[in-house]
Amino acid sequence: MNGDEAWGAVRALEATTGKMKWEFKL
């Protein structure tokens, strides 16, 4: 998974939960 793809998933999760983005960011 590339950085762009990862960020895409993170953005989708942060928009829904707002917490998952932190776990994925780390």
C-alpha cells in the first residue's frame, strides 16, 4: 500500500470516526 493509498483510507476513516486516523497515522 502506497502512502497516497494509506492516506486515502485514513481520510475516509477520520471522516467517519475521527479516531482511526490517529492509529493509522502512527
